[in-house]
Amino acid sequence: MSTNPYAAPKAQVADVPEHLAEGKFIAEGRSRPAGHGWKWITSARVLTKQRQLLWISMFIVFAVIAIAIGTIPRLGSLALYFIMPVLFGGVMLTCDKVQRGDEITFGDFFSGFRSHFARLAGVGLATLLMYIAIFAIIAAIFGTAAALLLSGFEHPQAGDPAVAIGIIIAALVMLGLSVPVYMAVWFSYALVTINNVSILQALKASFVGCAKNVAPFFIYGLIMMLLALAATIPLLLGWLILGPILFASIYTGYRDIFYET
């Protein structure tokens, strides 16, 4: 051991991606280079690989919860609007603990039920209201039957091919209308739980942050789509690795956009 008090420390320090370092919070977000879409994914991998079995267990439990609630007739799909934001809030808090170098436990993934529960459920309510507006637009254009079918309250039945084409067009319109909703909620879980902002502020900041980063989101989405295809081929087993990365990448993107190092 060196006795020189001025020698540089030689202890190993865990690798932390540059854009995950502590920094100044930027409430309105900032634009990032297109290549950072790939960085969000690789940084999420760094975040999850040290406690990989814990993250895999979390992903499995979350999937089971979502599937179990979703199978409840009619009420299940509504309940997911409120349950999933709380679960994702717990994931964001867990990611933040990892980023700070703290030890995590399985219970940390459910910390959204203990912290900011009302606001996270409020994000879910806001999401539901936005989709009700979308379904109202679909009903006005394509009819109530199409809106009920796309909302999951009605099951598809064999019928006229022209009707099927109309449903496909309605689905594409709904997808386009859903993009702003995704933008508003994507970072809202992290903004609510970590930065303690209000529901409306979180939705607005998330939307603006996404709007400022169309290019990196395009790269991110393209790579994630290819990874999802690869993860699905071996009996969905690849999702045991990709699932946690997908969850954590929401946090790494949030850190990159809303913090200046």
C-alpha cells in the first residue's frame, strides 16, 4: 500500500455513464444528439446488469400483475390505468437508487405505493381521460362500434371485409392520436417521483422533453423494435433481459434530457 498522502486513490469505482452523473435539473428538458437514443439503451443495460436476477424477477412479477388484472372483464383494463403508473414510479425510484450507488431490494420496485401514490394514480387518471377523448373522436368519425372495439370493451367478430378495413383505418388514426399521450406520460413517472412536480407539470415537461428529442427517440424506437423482435424469437426468453432494459431506459433517457452534468 502506498504511504504517499498525495497519491491518487486506487479504489475501483463503478462505471457510471457520463450523462447519468449528478447535475442540475432542467425543468423544461434539453435537446440531445440523435445517437443518445442508443446511449439510453446501453446505459439502461449498465444500470440493470449488476442485480440482473432481481431485475428479471421484477419484470416477471410486473408482467404477471398486468396480465392478471387485464383478464378481469371490463374493469381490468381500467384498473391498469391506475396500477401501472404506480409500478413504473417504483421502477424510477429504484433506478435512481442504483444511480446514486445505493443497494436495492425487491421491495424498492413497489415503492410507488409508499411514495407519491396519489400523484402517480393521478397520472393514470389523466392518461385515461386523454384516451376517453381519443375514443370519442374515433366514435365521431368511425362509429361507436369501432371505438368500443379499439378500447377493448368489445371483441372482434367475423364480418364484412369493408368493416374490417374501416377498423384498420380507425386503429391507425388512434395510433396517431396516441403519440402525444405517450409523449406526455413517458417521463412523467420519473418527474413525479424524483422531482416531486405536480401531475400537470410532469405531463407538460414530459411532452416538451420528448418533442425536443425526436431524432434520438427515432433511433431509440428503431433499435428497441429490432431488439424486441430478437427477444421474441426464442420463446420470449429474450424479454427477461430486454424487459428490465426497456423499463430502465425510461429513466436513463429522463436523466439525459432533464439533467445537465
